[in-house]
Amino acid sequence: MSAVAVESEIKSILEKLGIKEMNSGASTGSYWFATRGTKIDSFSPVDGKLIASVHSASETDFEATILKSQEAFLEWRLVPAPKRGEMVRQLGVKLREYKEPLGKLVSYEMGKSLQEGLGEVQEMIDICDFAVGLSRQLHGFTMHSERPAHRMYEQYHPLGTVGIISAFNFPVAVWCWNTALAWVCGDVCVWKPSEKTPLTAIACQRITAEVFKENNVPEGVSGIVIGGPEIGQLMTADKRIPLVSATGSTRMGKAVGEALAKRFGKALLELGGNNAIIITPSADLKLVIPGVVFGAIGTGGQRCTSTRRLIIHDSIYDQVKDILVKAYGQLKIGNPLDQKNHMGPLIDKDAVQTYLEAIQKVKTEGGKVLVEGKVLSGPGYESGCYVSPTIAEVENKYKIVQHETFAPLLYLIKYSGEVNNAIKLQNAVDQGLSSAIFTNNIRESELFLSAAGSDCGIANVNIGTSGAEIGGAFGGEKETGGGRESGSDAWKVYMRRQTNTINYSTTLPLAQGIKFDF
């Protein structure tokens, strides 16, 4: 696809999504505030060109958005959950209509491949479907009372305003993971998207507003405040926001968690990953190679679930290494809108610089670089954000290996003896998001999944670390934050739990047989 064709198509997409000229970065639904904050220019890492500009939300805009969300909550919480689910169902239908243009905009603004951009929108559609069913299953529990003629049960109520802070690497899906569940639970949402990908966020707000307006959903159920860290700080410090769901680096998550803890706010944190794949002697290498390569270079290595470490048994180490080096030599890197390419650009030049510094640190600590990444130049690489991926032989104890580098940097680590030795290496990092083992030995796979195995929130057998289905709860342990989003019973984090006791007798027996004589 030529540069002219890309530019023309994106212009058409922006018009189709209703994004022509944005003078405001705050909205309560269909209404956008008129005040202007700092100007944010969105440059595409694909070709380095300015896509569009938007003004960030001011503190006044933030305050007005929160007030409107509180007002909307008083009405929205009383709408029956299945009817709230119907709104989310219609959003899923609308996302199907906009899947292609929104997916292309994700790809162009963020730099991930077109297939991944379309796949991200599909994740939004899938979580909407999940949430629709959930809207009829927000169940509590009943239990027997020790007192006669008493009934006890537990139920869940909505929290109020849910703050969402999302990252650039999944600019739309993570927002929908949170909102689809929060909305059917009766909450309202205010979203601070990454300032690196504001246009995809505006597109989502426009699409949602279209659905909500058709159904007379209160203004303020879906809010957005675009801006930098200052907006996130306002959100985490605001007592009117009982829950903040934040996706990003461990450093950012520590600041968010601390601010919330000070005011007894609830935190849902999805932070860094340092994900490993263990390859045992019995592994089927026909499965291993595509799983490793996609996990390491998909989204340019900028997924929280990207494969960072490959822990290989010494008996097959050289074989796996040689196959991987050969596979990396066949990768096609270029415009992510061209489906022939395997990898697009990194998000910006700062990410490129961080990547190059990490490669240098590998060398400084004694690692051996087998395939060295570099900045690509020439026709098609004008943005300066394109790099080739790296493979390096290292030891797990290296400082740089213990750190998450958000780039296509894959570490090879050798282990010997039993699989326990590999599991110890895998767990010997501060992060605990995703993990995987490739083996045809059932004892090894079951040990890996046991309490003595992987300490990560996600543990896979014979598939890679990258990617997750919305039916299962997504999240990790240790410095990954411990939160859970998406499927399973993750909905409970968006609600407050209440225990109820009802006395339907004509007396008042007290608990534990206590008696008062009056």
C-alpha cells in the first residue's frame, strides 16, 4: 500500500468515525466540552505523519465530567441489569459495523499489524457478547441462618464511577474489557486513554455515544478525559471514583496504587510482564517456533504478555537456537497495514532509544547477541520507529533480564536436569503475568500448573504467552499488580458486596444466644 493510498484511506476513516477536527479532549457522551487544554498531536509511527490533533482536558473539564458521571449513576444504577446489557449488545453490533475502519485506525495510530488491529476490535465485540450474558447472571449467594425464621443472603451493588487508565499498546480493547462489564454491573465510566493514541479513544467515544443517544442512556454513563499524567493523578486522588482500573508499567502502577491506598480506593492494576516459555526435551518444535516468534515480535514486542525469556533444556538448546535465528532472518518488517509484513514499528522514537539501550546493557552484562536489532532506514521506514528484532543468550540473573523491555528483545536461557530447574528460573523475576511450557510429558505439564509450578496469573501448556481469550480472567501476580479483567468472575471487582439478614418472625433472637432482659 503506497503512502498516498494510506493517507487517503486514513482520512476517509477519520471522516467515517466522525473525527475531523477535535478542539476538546473531554466528553460525557455525545457532549464535548469547549475549553481547550494542551494541544496533543498524534503522529503515526507507520510513516511519521501527523494524523490529527486534539486538545487535552483541563482540570475544569475533568471536574465537570466527574460531576456528570455522578449524576448519571443515580439513574443508571436503577436500570435493570438485562436492560443495561441490551445497551452493551447494541454497542457490540455497532462495533461490528465499524470493525474495519476502527481496526485500521488502531493499526495506523499505534503501529500494530492490521490483523492485530482488527483482532483488537474483535476482542471488544467478544467482551460485549460476554457482558450481555453476564447481565442476567449477576448472582449472589444464600446461606442458612443460625436463628430460626431468619434468611441470609449476599448480593452485589454497583460501585459508582469507575476510572479507567489505559495504555497505548491496546488502545481500545482494554477500555472495552472494563466498560462492558462495569456498565452491565450498573457503574458509569470515565476513561483516560494514552495520550499517545487519542484518536482511537475519540472514535470509541463517538461510536458509544451513537448507541447510547439512540437509547436515551443518560449523558455521563460514558465519559472520556484525554491528557497526560496530570489527568491520571486527578483521577487517582478523587474520592468520588471508588475504583480505578489502570494498565501500564509497574512504575506507573505503584504510583496509582499508593494514591488509591491513601484514600482507601479500590485498584485494578494490570502492569508489567517478564514472560517466559519453558521448552522441554519432549516439546513439539512445530508448535514451539510459531508460538515463540509471534509472542516475541507480535505488536513489536509491546504486549504485556510478549515473550521475553525462552528457557530451553540444554539437550535441545542448540537446535532451538538455530531454528529461531533462521526464522528471524525471514521476518518481514514494514507498514503494518500491509498484511504481508510480520512486524510494524515501535510506538515512537523514545521506545526505539530504550530498545537500543537495552541491547547495549545485554552486551555490558556479558550476554551474547545472536541477532542484533537495529533501526531500519530507507523507503518505507521514514518515521524512524522501525527496528529489527533481537535474540540474545543471557543469564536469568542479569539486571536487564530482570527488567521488562517493551520491545522485540528475546532472551535465550539454558537449563539442565529436571523441569523444576526451569520453573525456578521462570519464577525468579519480580513480574508474574503470563507463562508457558511446551512439553509432551503430562507429569511436566501438570507440575507446571500446580501450586509448585508457575507463579503467574496465566499459565499455558503448548501455546505461547501472548494473547488471551475474554472468557478467562486476565491478570497477573507480584509486580504485575494482581488484578483481573475480562471473563470468569472478574465482574465482581466492579461491584460492592453486601450481606443481608431478614427476620420474618415475631421475635428477635440475638446471635450466639445472647439475651437481654427488658
